[in-house]
Amino acid sequence: MAMDENETGTLIGSDKVEGTAVYGADNSKIGSIERVMIDKRSGRVSYAVLGFGGFLGLGHDHYPLPWQSLKYDTGLGGYVTGITEQQLRNAPKYGNDNEWNWGDVARTRAVNDYYGVPVI
């Protein structure tokens, strides 16, 4: 795959991350990244929001994943997380953008705790 102006050897544009497949612990596709959440102060990506479930994009839920829980796999052409699809079904989620308060520290801490990732 050739790189374009939105990615370099170690950097990638957010528009290239959105839509990228996410694979579970068994390398089966469990969803795709809908957006990334960037910390305004540090400039670091904190979370990727995974779209999962539903049919043809309808009725799916949104799962915040700590960015640290994802690793890019060049062979798969997507991100891999160490959880299974069943574990994801029990993870913190929301149905639409109005249901999640990113400013709620307890909520984001619960996400990080679920995935075993420290809050940065």
C-alpha cells in the first residue's frame, strides 16, 4: 500500500484512521474506527471510538477504546485489540453521540479500567 500526504512512516492522518478495521484477540474483525478523541492539552490521541453491532451501519453501538489498547497490524491492515468480541459486548458503550459525556472522569476511568489501561 502506497503512502500519501496523510501518512508518513510513523504518522497517519485522522481521516485515514477513521473507517479502519479493528480485529479482536482471535484476529476476526469486530468493527471499525468511527473517530479518534484527542486530548486538547497534550495533543495525544486518547480514545478510538469503535462502531460495532447492528446491520448495515444501523443500530450499532459506539465503544470507546483507549488508544493504548490498539496496535496496528500491517498484515491485517487494521488495528488489533486484545479483547474478544464477547468481552467487547460487555464493555462500556453508548448508542448515540448524545449519550456519552467525555468530560465525565468516572466514565472514562471505567473505560480504561475495563481494558486494563492506565489513565494518562
